[in-house]
Amino acid sequence: MNSQPRRVENLQTDKGKVPVYATGIVEQPWDDYSAADHDTWSQLYARQREILPGRACDEFLAAQDAMGMTPDRIPKFSELNQVLTATTGWTLMGVEGLLPELDFFDHLANRRFPVTWWIRRPDQIDYIEEPDLFHDLFGHVPLLMNPMFADYMQAYGKGGVKAHGIGADALQNLTRLYWYTVEFGLIRQADGLRIFGAGIVSSKGESIYALESAAPNRIGFDLERIMRTRYRIDSYQKTYFVIDGFEQLMRATEPDFSPIYARLAEQESLPAGKVLDVDKVYQRGSGEGWPTDADV
């Protein structure tokens, strides 16, 4: 592991900001976090936990509590690993920033979850373009305590390694699946829609928008539909996909995706905000039924 961790963020170029990838695996420099770093964690943690009850899925909130995360200080990866590894066999490891795709897939396939070691600056409280420690640790890690979701993430990693070998189109299809489930997924509970995607649960604005705004589409989970759907990274989502449970994700990852990639290669990608006649479109409510297209 690197002894001198770097903070790797986007690079400003004449073409705009571009992602910078880093392969460094680092020890969490916990003793080097400043009071401002811990205060940033505390503010973000308290703000999200205030608004997530009734919005985040039950599994997320229960798992986060079981891990022992608290608002008073940035958690130590080593302490979280004692609980996480004993529960589902996953291990957190520190990274400097975005990983190259194949490295990321390989870690997931082996039940290692990369967590950015650095946390956003105080002036980035409300928004940061790249994933930082708060997004990774608060948003992604809790559901790794859920055995079904933990298995899904490993299966996704194995699928990513395979897709990387097939080609760019297959990789794009699979990336869309991650985006619309792991990052921005919604789930149906008996008492209504809830959020589970890390990109939502780590954002105050999107936690409210995803469930309570009339603007976005909320479409029933369909694997190939998701893999055809483009997305934007610089705004709230125009479409969210809704799963019926984490078992549904596991069933979706069981088949060989190669025939799916072949079929999708013959079809055009869909704009993020498009609704098809065959889509199950779900808006706000108790979760008791899907409205007809005419109701949307």
C-alpha cells in the first residue's frame, strides 16, 4: 500500500473537467484528518439521518446502525471491517479516488469495496462531482451488510470483468445497470417507495426530489430497459427505476449477459427521460399499484 495517500479529483482542462483515475490502495490516514474533516462528516451525517427515515429503505437504515457509524467522527475503516467482514465477508479498502474500470470490477468480484480516503472540503458540503469518503462510506457501504445486496455487488463485479473483455458497448450497458440500481435505485416497500441508491441517500436534495417531485419518471425494473437508457451525471435524474426487492436484482444477474449485449447492440439507446408504452410507471403513493400511462 502507498504510504503517502494523495487526494485525486477531477482535472480542469480546456475541454472542461475530466476524471482522473488512480490505482493507489492506501491505509486510511485517520490520524491526519483535521477537525474540519470530522466536522464535515458530522454535518453531512446528521443532515442525512434527519431526512432519511421514511425515505431510505428499512434495510439501509438498519444496516448503517448495525455497523456502528456515528456523527461524531469519521469512522475508521478498520473498525467497520470487523463488523462487515464478519457479517458478509466484504472488506473496505482505502483508495485515492476513481479507479480504472477493470480494477474496480476486480475488487468487487473479490468482495473488496474501494472507499475514497479523503472527504470533501467545507465549501463542497452541498455538492462534489467525484465520489468522496462521505458518498462511498455513508452511501454505499451500509447495504453491504445485507447478504442479498452483498451477493449482488459481487456478481456485478464478476459481470464487469467479463464485460470489460467483451468490449465498450457491453461495458456501457453494464455501467447503466450500476447507475440505475447501486447509485440511483428505488425500491418498493409495503408502505411505499423508498430509496437505496448511494447517489440518492448521500444527497439531501436528491433524497427529497427522487420521491417527492413530480418531475422524474419512476419506472418498474426491467434489465434490458435499464441497459438501453442513457443518464446524466451533472443533474438530478430524469428517470429512476424501481425494484420490488433485492432478490430481484440477484435474479437479474444470474443469466449470462452475452445474449443481452448482442440484442442491445441492434437497438438504439434511449434518452434518460423517455417513457415507453410498455413501461410500468409509478409515481407517488402507498405502493399498492401502478397507475396507467394515462395517469402519468
